[in-house]
Amino acid sequence: MNNFARLKNAKNVFMILLSVIVLGLVSGFIVFETTKASVTLVLDGEKKPVETHADTIEELLQEEQIKPTTHDYVSHDLTAELTSGEVIEWKPAVQVTLTINGENKKVWTTRDTVDELLEDENVKVSEHDQLSASRDDKLKEDMNITVDEAFQMTVNDGGKQTNVWTTSTTVAGFLEQQNIQLGELDRVEPEKDSNVKENSEIKVIRVEKVTDVVEESIDYATVTKEDRSMQKGKEKILEAGSEGKQEKHYEVVLENGKEVSRELKKTKVVKQKSDRIVSVGTQVITQLAEKKSSNAPAKTEKSTASKSSSAPKSKSNASTSGGKVLNVSTTAYTANCTGCSGITSTGYNLKTNPNAKVIAVDPSVIPLGSKVHVEGYGTAIAADTGGAIKGNKIDVFFSSKSAAYAWGNKTVKITILN
């Protein structure tokens, strides 16, 4: 009985002690909790209520496992005592690369946007400058922000000149930035890989090739046919002749609309020419020569001619065989050339005497005023001279260009009659 009483008393003592311990723990917990400081911690923009026994800002951040760097933003001094009800802000810094006109700069910042960073760095961006990011973009770690400052230069595109703003430093980049397209033949000055700077000038030369078709006439030739039935010196047009037509195709190179070169690519005849055909008399009438060389009356000469058909020929040969015979080279001329007066060196007017038989001679070979028989032309007077008429050479006068062209250049025999 005594043992039971003693056991019961011991149990009561244990329960009392346990109650005291529990009460102490509860009281201590209550005291511990009630003595905490209540603060608001703003971590990178997010609010977080915190109950803490930390004495300083630094201890509070350590409790939150935050280790601020020298670049981070902390609203209070780390050594400052913590007071209940305070709002403590911490914002970690990010490192970004700011590139201005090709020069890089590493920047630590706790700002939120690109615009705020540019303001902190005192970077002014005009409306013509080029910014790689939007001003409202949020800053991120290792972000690269590029600013290319614009400058003014001149562009001449196809002859049209304008002043433009650009941030490109090469010709190729400028063309791309300005959306200037080059054709296959176009070129640019200076070259695409050349550098440009403020007040530079870029010329875009627009090149094109076009075909130019030019219609031209084809001169006809004069073809002569000898007619023994017609008196020498007379002509008869058998066919008038007509000009032909041809097309010449040129490849023309234009630069900025102006022609710089042309090259003939082909010629196409669209109408054939028709030559002029002239009948030229070759019959030589000798009676006049015989009259002048004989004292016999014309009636007698006529009678003699009627008795023998060979008599005029023999008398004609006699008239040409009595003088000096030369072989000479000949050309032909007219009085109707541009700038020609038609007056010979001896004063004879060929324009008023188109049917005259006149030759130009070298006076040292054939004296002026001489009567000369020219093979194929007839008896003429040496009444003119010429700068190119030297030695055994004569120039034969014709009233028409066609007859002169028909005579051409040839060697004939002449007889100086007196």
C-alpha cells in the first residue's frame, strides 16, 4: 500500500514538471514570435512580408540567402538596424553591352528598360539613328544594345540628286538600307566595298542597251553604154535609176538616258537600188575638121564623100596624125560642183557653154589654147588648168555629173593638133 502511494506521488510530480516544461516552451515560443520584427522585402520587384529577429539589413538578406554585389541596388545601408514596418528593396544588377558606332562598352545596371539605360549613360538617340532594340524592351543579362548614329550624305541615282540620312559605313550597306536596286548593267561609284562617311556622294549610273534602227538611202550608179549610131558627146537616158533603202541596226548604250556609245550590229537592205543607164554616143563627125583644113568648098567635100565611103575616114586620120601624139591619164570634171565658179583659168564660162569641149592641162606639156583631139571624147580646147593636173595628165569637162562619173579614170591617146 505504501509502495502504491509512493508511485502515485511520483507520477503526480512528473506530470507537474512536464506541465511546467510545456508551459515554459509555449511561453518562450510566444515570446519569440511576438518579439519578431515585421518588414516587407521587395526582391527584384516582388513584395514578400518577412518576420525576423535580424538586427541589420545585411542579416535579413542573409536569412533570405541573398548576397548583394557592389553593382546591386539595396534601398538601405547593409549595416543599418532593422526596424519593424520597414520596406527593404533589393534589385540585382545585370551586365549588358552597349555598342555606339562600333565601340563596345560593358555596363552594369539595375534599370528596367533600354530607355532608362540610355538615359543613365547620357546617350541621345535621334529619329535618324538606328537602335537595335525598342526603347521599352526589358533589360536582360548579356543583352547587346547597338546605337548607330546617322549622318547625312548625297546620292545621285540616275541623274536625280537627293540628300539622305544613313547609318551605313559602306556603299553596299547604304544601297541596301536605302532599298536601291541595281540592274544587271548598272554600276555604282565608288565601288560597293568602299567606305562612306559624312558628306560623301554616291553615284548610281543607270545603264541600258537599246537598238536604234536608222534608215539610209543607197546611191545608185550610172552605167554608160556606147552607142555608135549617136554623135559623140550626146547622151540618152535609157533608165532613170532610183535609190535603194537599207536599215542599219545599232546597239546603243545609254547612261542615265544619255548615249555614250553605239555599235553597228547588222545592215538590212529593204529596197534594192536601180542603176541609171545612159547611152553615150561614140560617132565622130569629121566634116567640120576637113572644112577647116581644106580650101575646097563644102560642095566638093560633100561630093568627094559621096564617091567613096572610106574618104571621111582617111581624111579624119590625116587630121589627127599631123600633130604630137601622147598617151595621157585622164579624169573628168563638171562646173556644177559646190563652190565651183565655172570659169576656166583662161576666162571661159563653162556654165553658160555646157556643150563646150574643154580640157584642163599642164601648160608645160600642152600649151593653153591648143586644139587637142582626145580619144573617145573628140576635139577640145586646152582652156583650163588644175592643181592636180601635172605632166601627161588631163581633166575632161562634161556638162553633167553622170557623164563625168561614166568617164571615170582611164588612159587615152591624144593628138595636139596645133
